[in-house]
Amino acid sequence: MAVQASGGGLGIGMLLPIVLMFAIFYFLLIMPQQRRQKKWQGMLDQLKAGDKVTTSGGLRGTVMALKDDSLHLRVPPNNIVLEVTKASVVSVSTTEEDVKGK
């Protein structure tokens, strides 16, 4: 019986490093990714006409109109109007920020 009791204690000792490893992965990998995702979603929710955006494909343009999951983007130099998904927007700068920066 004494052998069985010590064997059970050994199992808990081996389980502790695994639990600790999962905790480290959560704080170093999962939690920062969730924060980035939440910040990006907030940026998309704040989009409005007149914002200058950059898409994941490298297009830079001005938002002309918004739909549920897409937006109309005016792209210079010929002022072509394209419809792109909101999910493709990588960064946003409002017109006020552009004026202050120049």
C-alpha cells in the first residue's frame, strides 16, 4: 500500500510542470493575440467615410461608403472606386491626423 501512495504523489508532481507550461503559453501567446484582435475589431467598428486606410493587399485610399462587411475605397491617382472587405483593412488614419502630421 505504501508503494501506491507514493506513486500517486509522483503523478501530481509530473502534472504540475504541464499546467505551468500551459499557463506560460497562455500569457505569452494567447492573451496578447486576443488583445490585438480586440483592438483591430475596434478599429474596424470606428471606420467612417473620409478615413484613409491601407489594406492587406497594399492599397491605400479614402473610404467613400460603408456596407455591412465591405467598404468603397477611392484609390488615387485616377480616383478609382473599389469595393473591398472590411477584414482587409490593416491600418486607418483619419483626415485630422493627416493634417496635424503635415
